[in-house]
Amino acid sequence: MRTLQSLGVVSSIAIASAATAQNAVQWRVEDGGNGHWYQVIATTNQISWADADAGARARGGVLASVTSAEENSFVRALDPTSPAWGKFGPWLGGFQAQGAAEPSGGWNWISGEPWSWAEWTVQPVGEPNNAGCGEGNENRLHFINCEGTGSHWNDIPESGVSNCCTSGGDRVRGYIIEWSSDCNGDGTVDLGQIFGGFLTDANANGTPDCCENGLVCCGADIDESGVVNGVDLAAVLNNWGTTGGKQPRSDTNYDGIVNGEDLAAVLNGWGPCP
């Protein structure tokens, strides 16, 4: 998978939970990662898992699925000063299927990735335990800090409210988004291409406009018109020898320079995008 340099971005999307956007960071393939992008969202007040799920989807991602110790360490280190990392840390994309055997049966990732690894806390009480503490069935997943466990997981009711941590109760006040979508099938996560200026996202919802409008996001279609033509050829020639300038998509293969390879891409892709 090709990757783009990690860039910070401030989200312009407002949701009812009054989320404050933090920095989106890529877990780069060259660093042993998966090429996906992640972002910690802190909320002023308590947020339910369902509302966090909706907030992640509104930004073009999903609640994060953590499938290895390495990914867990990367995600846990995101934006460490965020208010989302309170006694009850942010939501993840784990949920327990209705009617599953308690406490450890039927756990799934909202992304559909296999549930093959877990980092449940073991002190002072092993998790998951479906304790509830008077707040209902514990069927959703988040990070927990109140037990001094740092990077471990806890099951908690879907509301994000529990009295298990302190006598006065505590609340989940944040969530982690993960972006992995590649709607144009070019091997690069869409969000990185949006940040880099290679794909347009005018409504700032995390999904390239070409995909939303039913167009094929072909790399040689520099102006995203759905057709490779003289406009795209002119963009390559006008930006020859640069990184792309104000038309970053003229570097069709993202190698850092507009040259013969990009010219060939335009000529070979001439006509309507397939």
C-alpha cells in the first residue's frame, strides 16, 4: 500500500456532542503499520457508543478496531494530553452481540475485522466481567485508566456511564476514529489523499467527492471531471518538474515530481475514466 506523509488536520464538522477535533495521524506502513489514519475526538460531556459511532461515520471513518499489540500501543499513544483520556478512556469499535454468552462471548469489531486479539485489563478485576455496577449490560468497548492499567480495555454499558470506577461514577468523554477506506481502489487510504490535495473533499466529510458523485477517481483525471483530456495534459505540462504546486494531482503517482511518468499516465488514460 502506498502511503502519504502524516499530516495534522482540524476537522470542520460539528456534531451534537460538541466534539473538539484533534490531530489525525497515519500509522505508516514503513513504520510497521497498516497505512490507516486515526484521530482522538474529545467531547465536553459524556457520549454514548451509538453517538460516537455516528460521529465517526459523519467524518468518513469508523470507531477504531485494534487487532494487535502494536496497533494498541500506537492508538493508546495518540494525543496523550487529550481530555478524552480520563479515568474512562475513549470508545473503540468493539461491541458484544446481543444474546452472546457473558462476559466474553460474541465480541466483534464494527469494521468487520476478525476479533483475534484482545487487551483486557486483568487488575484488580479481570475484564470483561459484565459487572454493570447498576448501569446495565456491559456490551461496548473502551480504554480504561481508573485502575492504573494504562493501555488496557474494559467493557462498559452502551451509555458510557458506570459507577464501577468511582463511587460518584464516571463517563466516557471521547472516541477514536479510524480511516481505512480506499473508495477509488488505488491502494492508498482516501483520507491521506484528501489531506495531500490529491482528492477533493469539498464538504469535509472524509469521503472524496468523486466517489460520492458516482465518478471514478482515476489518477490521470487531474481536474476530477471524469474524463482525461487536454485540461489534464495542460496541468502536467504547467507543473513540469515541480511537486505539483497548486495542482498536486498533476503528480499522478505521488512520487514527489511531475515528469514523464505523469505525462504517460495522462496519455495512456486518455478519454472517459473506466
